[in-house]
Amino acid sequence: MAQQIKSFGDHYAGFLRHLKLGGATFGAILLVGLAVAFSLPDMYRSTALIMIEEQDIPSSLVQTTVTVYATRQITSLNERILTTSNLVNFIEKFDLYADERKTTPARLLAGKVKERIGINFINAEATTPSGGLGSYVSAFSVSFQDEYPEKAQEVASELVSLYMAENLRARTDATVETKDFLDGEVDILDRQVMALETRLAEFKEVNADSLPSLNMVNLQMMQRVDAQLLEVERRLFSTEENGISIAAQLATVKPSQPTRLADGQMVMSPADQLEALKTQLTMIQGRYSADHPDVIKVRADISALQTRFGLDVEPAQLQEQLVATRAELAKAEEVYGDDHPDVINLKVRLAELRDVQRQYDQNTIDNTVKPDNPAYIQLQAQLSALEVDERGLKAERAELRGQLADYEQRLMRTPQVERQMAALSRELSSVSNRYWVLRDKQFGAQMGQNLEAQSKGERFALIEPAAVPLRPFGPDRFAIIMLSVLVGLVFGIGATQVADAADDSIYNSAAIEGVQGTPPIIEVPLIMAPSGGGIVSPKMIMFGSIPVGIIIVLLGMHFLVKPLDVMFFAFMRAIGF
């Protein structure tokens, strides 16, 4: 059997055949919709309007420390206020869901309370700094819906109070936390600045003579000391030369003159006597042998005289050695330092010669018998004066050398001192800059805290308090009824088509052809007996009821839901036209 393809006429014929079933389905759904629409209780909504006012003092003068956008701020308030514990307090305070709380814990009903709370943002347009238009949240509304208008108004008012109090507390806490944080950071940087200043002051105190600012002074002082040292060296060299010359003259002058006795006889000095004995010894040694009594006697006299008066040392030779050693030491000191081995050896040799001379001076007759030769006395005084000058010049030279070395060390330390001081100064400057930046921010935070404490900053202002609603806003019974009508029509028409598809009866030639495979020979139409002109056929009822129902639905939507032109343009915008 070939499958029959139904045309629109066949579907329409099936609809007419099962019109009662479709009507019953439509009526049942419509009745259910009506029952639901009129069984739901009235819901009242109380709404309060809160405006977000800008701060009274221009932000260019005093900047607030709370810079959160309004949407984020309100969202944060929602999370703090609409907690389960607060919602449970609402339920208990305003006796919400009194019947349900008999069998259900209040914590499980907190979600229903949260669904009844509405927060809506109100945007406004303003000119941006670039000259364009931008939108910002200028206000928001807080609403609550309940079956009882007075209770809706009470809960909405409580929510408004919570939002305004929590906003004030949050902004105050934010400014206090910012101020406390900046105070702590400023204290830390203050201690760091003080520590660095102390380190820099101590460093300057320790290196007071090597500071970069004294570099030119140290250089000039070193040059001055160097010039003084050269002058002292010159004077010392001249003094040593004079000493050598006077010592040479002193070696040729006898300390004492011959003494004349009372009888007029001249008595020679021990040195002259020694010279005479040495001359006599030379003469008799040419005539006698070494064992001759005269030779032995003269030698004994010479030995006794030398032993008694300390004349076993040749003063001229000793003086020449002293002069030569001093000259060598002066030359060595000019070339080498005091720690050089040659300088040390010459100083030791000179000390030994002076010890010999001192011993000679102690033993010689010149120390026991006061010299009476004026020339000798004068030369000896000049030599003593030169020795004093020499010792003074050497002491001055040693002091100047020490000063010169000290200034050289200062100049050598100056680059290192400058580097370390520059590092300390950079660190101090960096920390000081951060310190003053934070000090400015600390002052700004203090002003922001005062701004919030005096309610001069951005704040919530209650423009329209929550009022007792005079009529319910829901449920939308007409929308429920219209939806029931639409659903009833769809399911009613669908029921007729389903019933027609399940009906195996033959109503036309196409069905006969589908059963036997061949079309019928002739088809006789249904002949209706005339029954008068007042009878309305089902087709007329069907064609008349559909337009009327559509018109009723459209009119209801236009006047009770939304104007049809607005709905049309919204639909066109949604599909992209």
C-alpha cells in the first residue's frame, strides 16, 4: 500500500472532523491557566531610590582614598549585606514565611528572600574628558516584594538603611586602613632615613680629613709641606757642611796653650808632651835597639801619658771618620728611606763613632782641664751650635715627612671615600624621595579620612524612600491567560491532527486509492438536504473564530503587555534589521 501524502486540505478536513476534541483540549488548558492566574496571591513591591552623590569638595583640591567604581561598590555591598545570616534576621524580624517556617528551617528560606530583593542600576550620560559621551551609574534602586504591602515597605526600608550604613562604614574603614598602612610605611622609611643619615654623618666624621670637598685643600697643604721639607733639607745640608768645615778647623787647633811657670819655664800640654815623646822615640830608635833602656823608658812614658789622658785615639782621624760617615748618611737618606739597609748600617756606624768620641772626650784632658785657647773655644761653640741646629732640623724634617705622608694618604683615600659617600648619598636620596612621596600620600589619606568622617565625600543619598505600594505589581494574570490561550490553541490543533492520524476511516477517494491501489470509478459528493438559511456550517465557525481570537490576543498584548509597534521594532532589532 502506497503511503498517502496529506495536503493542507486533508489536515484541515481532519481538524474539522475532530473539532470537538480540539475545543475540549483548548478549554481544559484555558481553564487550568485561569485557575493558576486567579489562584496566585497578589505580590506588592516597595522600591526606594538611592542616588550616588559626588563629593562636595572638588577632587582637584582633596582626593578621596576610596576609588572603587559605583557598580563594584554596590556589588561588594550586596555580598556583605545579603548574607545568609542577615537574610535569616530579616525572616525572623519581619516574620516572613510564617507558615513555612513551622516545617522548614529559616536558613533554607534565605534563598527565597534573596530572590525577592531587587537591585537595579540607573545610568546617566555625561561628557568625558575627551569630549565624547559616556554613561555612569548615578543611582540605584532597592526593592522588596511580598504578599503584604506594609511588610514589603518595612523590609525595603530596612535594606536601604543597611546599604547606607554599610557604605559609610566600608568607606570609613577603607580610609582608616589606607591611613594606617601609610603611617606604618612612613614610620619605616623615617627610621631608614635616620639610620642612613647617622651612617653618613659617622662616615664623614671618620673620614673628615679625606672628604672630596677637602681634596684641593689637602693638595695645597701637601705642596706647602713639600716646599717646607725642601727648605729644611737645604738648611740641613748647609748645616752639615758647616759642621764638617768647623770640625776640620777644630782638629787643627789645640785646646790649650803652653803654660808658663813662676820661674818662667814653659810647660807643654799633655798632647804636646805626647808629640814630643813620640818624636824622641823616633830619634832614639834610630840609634838604639828595641831593648835599649832609653827606648823602653820613652815607650813607657808614652803609654802612661796616653793611658792617663786618653790620648790613644787619634782625634783627627776620628773626626774625619765622623765627617765622612755623616756625609754618606745624608746622601743615603736623600736617595733611600729610613728603612733602607744602607741607611740603617750608616746610622749604626755613626753611633759607634760617636760612642768612641764620647769615650775619648771623657778620658781626654780637655774634659778635665778647661780649654783656654780662644780659637778652639770659639770653634767648639760654633760646632755645638751647629749640632743643636742639626738635631732641630732633623726633627723638623721627620715631622714634615710625617705630615707629607699623611696628606698623601688622605689624597689616596679620597677616591674610595668619595665612592662610598656617593653610594650612601644615593641610597639616602632614594629613600628620602620615597619618604616624601609617602608623606604626601599620607597627608592625602588624612584629608580623605577627614572627608569621609565629615560626610563630604561620595555618599548615598535617599532620594525616594520606600513607600507602601497601593496596588500589586504581580502576578501578571492577563499574561498568564494569554499564554494559556496560545498554549490551548497549539495543543488543541495538535490534538486534532494526532486524532486524525490515528483514525483509519476513509473519507475521500485518495484514501480508497491508498487502500486498493486504484482510484475509484466515480466519487459522489455529500448532498446536504436544504434546511433553511439560518444554519451556520462548522467551516464558517472555524474561519470566523480564528481571526477573532487572534485579534483579541493582539489587542490584549498591545494594551496590557507592550505596544505592538514597540514589540515589532524590538523583534526587528533582535533579528538584525
